[in-house]
Amino acid sequence: MAILEVENIRKSFGSVLVLDDISFSMEKGTVLSIIGSSGSGKTTLLRCLNFLERPDTGIIRVNGETLLDASFPARDFQRNIRLKRLHFGLVFQSFNLFPQYTALENVTLAEKLLAQEKPDWKEKKSEYHRAIEEHGRELLAEMGLQDRMGNYPHQLSGGQCQRVAIARALALNPDILCFDEPTSALDPELTGEVLRVIRGLAERHTTMIIVTHEMAFARDVADEVIFMDGGKICEQGDPKEVFGNPKQERTKQFLSRFSET
Ligand SMILES: Nc1ncnc2c1ncn2[C@@H]1O[C@H](COP(=O)(O)OP(=O)(O)O)[C@@H](O)[C@H]1O
Ligand SMILES: [Mg+2]
């Protein structure tokens, strides 16, 4: 069974149709790259998947469970929205770390808030916190940040901040981890360390959707690539095929523009 099924997602802002009938599915443990020009709707698609935008039409299913059916009333969208969001993790271009919290606090914050909803939280608070911090330290160590747990974002490089953001997104064990241009805000010499940790996650079969302008990375790390153009999926398939032998004229144009710059 597919881990994610997206059917007929449409989204307009005012009179502008930004997502035009997007459908795709992905299998657990695979990596999907999404490429396309600026303005083609990539961020809006990730925001719809993460319940930050409500699509006008369409269905989103995770592990066979329908999380969104836009034909249902709008209030349905809000119902259990926090639970629905837990299926997805999102790593933003600009990290969005809390500046007033250390790396470890950024990673553990959401888990601690969730633990407060446990019936025995009051009695077992310190046990919960100890376990959550242990988990946070493990995740940061996995990101190569064992020496940086107590640092605040302003004391970290962009690459380190992004790795904290990845650890934070992993903390709640999402079914699908989404990246929106995770290296676009980084100096070129820092992109490598972030791409390396994402590659490591792919090797451990983390299910991921990666919007990126790093074409070589998209080709090498992904099992499937989608090229978006004007809010539509213009071309989709095996990265070796799409990059090596694009079928659509728009894909050819886009990829050639990339190899020039
Ligand atoms: N909240 C919004 N209100 C109005 N227009 C928006 C909003 N968000 C995105 N758009 C428009 O939707 C289109 C797609 O944007 P986006 O999803 O950010 O594309 P991409 O991530 O591929 O660059 C753009 O034309 C953008 O201006
Ligand atoms: Mg974008």
C-alpha cells in the first residue's frame, strides 16, 4: 500500500490557479524529488500536505487513512488538524528555529508539549522529560551536532541550523519528511553537509519529499522525480530517465536552463 496518495489537488489564491489537479502517490521508504521553476507551486503543494493550506479540491491519504477530503465541509479541515499534521514533518528553507531556545530545546519542544497531554504526565513529568531529551540528543548526534546541543541558533552556522531543523522535524517520527529547498538559504560551502545528512536519511529509508534546485542531488538521491510547471505535474518518473532523457519540451527547457547556470 502507498504511504501517501494525493488525488486531484487544486488550489487557487484569488483568481490565480496555483495547483492544477495534482495527483501522485509514493511508497514507504522512498524519496520523491520535486523540481520546477520558481512560482510553479512547489511550496504550496508542501503546505497543502502539511495542512498549512486547505486545498480547494482533492484528497490526501496517508497509510490508507483519508486525512483530507476537500469535498467535506471546511470545518472538517480544522478537526484534529494537529494530529493530521503529525504525519508530516517540514523543513523550511529558512530553518525557522526558535532563536530563544538552544538546539536541544528546539528539537525537544514539540515532544514535550505533546507529552503534557498524557494522562500520567503530572506524576511522570521528569521521566518523560528525561526520555525526550535523550531522544533529542540522539537525533542531534545523528545530525553530527553532538557538540552543539547547548548552542543557540545565532551561535550556529546556517548548515548547523538546518541540521537542527531536520532533527526537530524527525523528533515526532513523521511518516513523511518534507523539505522545501533545504539548502537555498545556505552559502555554497555549507550545502554539502546538509545534503549529506539528507542522503544518510535516504539510505536509512526515511520517506521523504524533497523540493530542491540541486539537480544532481535530486537525480542521485530520489527514487522518483516530479517536474512541476505552472501548477501542474508536467513530467514524472525515474530520475535517470527524467534528467537523462526528458520527454516534455518544458522539462528540456527547464533542465537546459539549469545546466547553463
Ligand atoms: N498566500 C498566497 N497568496 C497569494 N498567492 C500566493 C500565495 N502563496 C503562493 N502564491 C502564489 O502561488 C504561486 C506558486 O507559489 P509557490 O507555491 O511558492 O511556488 P514555488 O514554491 O514553486 O516557487 C506563485 O505565483 C505565488 O505568487
Ligand atoms: Mg517555493
